[in-house]
Amino acid sequence: MGALKEHEMRGPVSKRFAFAPGAGFLAFNNTIFHEHGNFFNKPGPLERELVNFRFFNNIIVTAAFHKNAKYRGSLMEFYNNLVVSPGSAEQSKLLAGEGGSVLDSVEALQLKAPADYDFSPLENSPARNAGTTAIHPASHADIGAIPAGTSWKMPPVGPLTD
């Protein structure tokens, strides 16, 4: 955006769109657990359209998609996400995207121990065999950051002494 100020609409570079080049910004097979916050907050006074940003095969637990219930996700694309978000039902559907599901509670995700940061899917979890290896075709991969049969522990945080 160069030397243009946020309020300057005329300039050699468009400020209406933020475009991720090449394959774009791809966020897939993540577990996003932010129960008391929003999935997305666009900063700044201008409404920029986000182009070539895609989210698929994610488990998303948030209070809402965006603080503005009228926000519709710009030009971002969502596919095959499992969503628990008690905010706007319309925004939750948008966040789940084509092939995705909106669940009514964290318990419905059937994760091992989310309160203890263990997001491993249990045998009956809707994340099991529900993922896709491409954005549109269905396959039999799991959804989320931790494949079934594996485990993950919260890494230690803070200064390391070694």
C-alpha cells in the first residue's frame, strides 16, 4: 500500500482489495479454539475485500465469526469446516462453508479433553474421516490438527534455559 494513508482513496495501488498471491493464503487442518473471542476482526476504518484466502478442514470454536453480525466474510472462501460458534447462525454457516457443519456445543465435537488442550478426535467424532484433500472432492481424511490415533501435548512456554 506504499506511502498511501488509510484515508487516501486515490493512488497508484488499490486499497479496496488485499490479495494473497499465488496459491493464496490457505488455512487447512487447524484446530482453532478461541471460545470467548471472534474468529476474525478486520482492523482499520476501511473495508478491504480479502481475495484468495481459503479455510478448509478446520475445527473452529469461537464466540462469533466477527463482532459485526452483518459481516459476511468478504471474499474469503470456507469449505468443510466443523464450527461451534453461538454467535450469528448465518455467520456460523458461512464459516462452516460448503460441506461443513455447525455443531451446537464443544461436546458435540467429541474431542478427548479440550479443556486440557487435548483436541484428539474420539472414535465417534464428526471430525473422523470427514476431511478433504482438495477443496471440493471428498476423501476420508480427518478434520482438525490432530489425526485420530495420535496425540499432542501443549509445549512448554516461557524462556528456555538450554
